[in-house]
Amino acid sequence: MTDNGDSPDRPPYRPPAFASTDARSDAGSSAFPWLLFLIVLLPLGLLMLGVAAYVGHARIDAMIAVERANTGIAVGVVSGRLNDELRVPVRHLQALAGELPVRSAITSAEPGAAGLDAAFLSLMERNPNYDQVRWLDAGGRERVRLQREGGQVQRVASVALQDKSDRPYFREAIRLEAGEMYVSPLDLNIEHGRIEEPYKPMLRVATPVDDAEGVRRGLLIINVLAQPILDAAEGSLGSSGNPVTLLNADGYSLRSPEPEQDFGFMFGRSERFATRHAGIWAQTANAPAGQVEDAEGLWTWRRISLASTAGKMLSGTAPEFIALTQVPAARLAQQRHEVWLAVGSITAALLLVHSLLSLALAFALAGRARAETGAALAREQALAAVRLQAAQTRYRSVVEGNINGLLVVGPDGRIDLVNPALARMFGYTVEDLRGRSIDELLPAAMRTRHVAEREHYMQVPSGRTMGSGRDL
């Protein structure tokens, strides 16, 4: 009888390695492929972030460049317009001083108003920005004065003429050489010792006049309304330009987005732009034009010198102005925020798409790896099965085909394995002996002793021929 050595009461033997390999395969199939996902995601993802940072900074630099260009243009336009506007009264006064009727009236042996009214009236009617045209004698007393009242040019009566000898513009201009020109600082007009209301921003252009013997006969003065000039300069920006602040040489605002701060020096106020923004004011003192960004925003300025505008003027007396504009820090921050929001949104969308594609690719690669691993395991299992079958064949040829009786006894004394030769020796079948106690094959008189010896042997096993030295 052929027997494979397996007990009908026991499950077939399976190699432990096969069971653990299957368990690993099942566990691997459900795990998230983190490593593959990161390997696919990170290189291109980091490249996207780098490109986004570069694009964001480039767009911000371009935005700042546009702001710099716009503010530079605005300041340049205002400066140019002021220069153009201020050239006109200087040329007019030079022409007026050279007119023969005017010179005759002023330099005659008995100076008087004859010939002056018509010349002054013609000049004022052609130039609505001229508020007054005057002749002051060498002592500072007004001799002839035409002024604009309610849109009409009127001659001021002799009793209303004033003494202007204490005014700074008279003291400065009366010292000039004949033919030289003086332009006063821009301030508010004063009449009878008080600031005229409503306020009139005023520039005064003056030139001394002498007779044929070189005797000083006084000054010719044009009072120029500065408000229309300032309005025209700002209006040249259109509606899209940044507001431009005009400062005098002492850092007081003459025209600004905060009118209540303008002409503070006329009211004895010490606070001014130069004190509120000392850092920027120091920058404007060091350069005739420039741009700088600080915590308050982007500043652009240009210095305007009327000495280069009016031509013949006493060196050092020409007023200077500073045209300045600011892009507030909050506006720049908002523009930067909008740039980063746009760049960030696009980058986030691209990263999301890239992440999903990376995830799909990672799972695909992981599935392919699992398939390859499964195929390798299947090959190993098939090879193991072939080896097991060969081992079983060898077992049958060694155990079942052996003519010597063979058996294997477990620790409990029961027969685990027996070959047909031994079963025939005792007159049993293989099935009859498997599972029975080895002691049943011994004579009854020896069973008790054999049990003790078998148990001792199991505790201290040694190699010897079975039954050697014993009478069986």
C-alpha cells in the first residue's frame, strides 16, 4: 500500500513562507504609495513654486516701474507747466518797462500817472491772471495802481494807495540793477496789513526803473494770481494723475491734497511738510530730482528754480519750489497683494492638477510594481510546488519503498509515520498503526517499563539502534 505520510485528521502541510508572502502582497496592495507620490510630485512642484516666485517678483517690479514712470511724468508735467506759466509775466514786465509812454511817465521831471493807465489797462485786459499792476516810487509808496475787482479792471484812487516800503518784495527788488527782474516767493496777498480774504495765492514780479541820469525812480510790479497757474499745472495731469504737492524752499506746502496745511508760514505755524516727513525732506535737499520708497510709500520730486526760468534775475533771490508726489504705501501693498493673489491662484490650480496627475501616476507605478511582484511570487510558488512534489516523490521512494521497517513516534508515544514494511512485520496495515501507541506493539509485561524509558529518552535523546541489548 502506498501512503503519503499525511494523517486524515490533520490539514495538508503548507510551507510557512508562502503564507507570509501572500500577506505582504495583500498589505502592499492597500498601502498609499507615498514615496512614489513624492518622487513624482516634488521636482516639478518645486519648479512651479520657483517660477511663480520669479513671475510674482517680476510683475511687482514692473508695477513699481510703472508707478515710478507715472509719478515721474506727473512731477515733470507740473514742473514744466509752472515754468511755462511763470515765464509769461517776466516777459510782459520786461516789455512793459521798455515801453516809451511808461518810461516817459515815470522818468519825467514831474513823474505822474499820464501814460501809465493805458499801458497797465491793456496789459491786465489781455492777461486775466494779473490781479494788480503798480508803480511804486523809490520810497515804496504806490503812485499808480490798477487792480481787478469783480472781473473788472479799476484804477485805485490816490487816497487808497499804500506804503509798501516794509514789504520784503520791495526791499529785495529796489536793490536790483536796472533791467534785472525779481520774482517774489509764493504767498497770500496782504492788503492794509492783513491777509486778504478769500485767500489769494500771489506771486509778484518786479523790476527797477531809472531815469536817463540813472536816478532810481522806483519799481514796476505785476501781482500774478497764482491759483490759476497752480490749477492749470495740476489740470495738465488729467483725471488719472497722482496729486502733486508744491513746497517752498522752507518745506511749507503751497498746494497739496490737504489745503488746510497750505501756507502755514503765513499764520505762524511751525509744523510743515519738512517736519512731518523729515526723512523725505532731507532727501529732496540732497538731490534736485529723485525717487525713493520708504515706509510711507513711493515719493517722487523735482526742484523748480525760477532763476533758470526768468532769465535776468539777481543771483540768489529767485524762489525755488519743489514739486512732489506720493504713491501711498497702502496702495503699493494692495497692488502687491493683487499680484500675489493672481499668481498664487494660478500656481495653486496648477499644483492641484499636478498633484492629481502625480497621484494617478504613483498608483499606476505602484500597481505595476505589485503586478511584477505578484508575478515573481507566482513564479516562486510554482517553483516551490515543483520542489515539494519532488520531495514527496523522494519521500515515497525512501520511506514507502524501503524494505526495512520505519516508523516515527511523537513525544506522546503515538505513531506519526509508518511504512508498509513495518506494518507487514507486525501484521497490520499502515492505517491501523498510524496514531496508535508504540507501547501496544510490545509484550504486555514490558509496556510499563517502556513507557518510562521512552519518556526518559524524549528528555535525553541519544542515537542508538532500537532494541539494542534488549530481548524483544
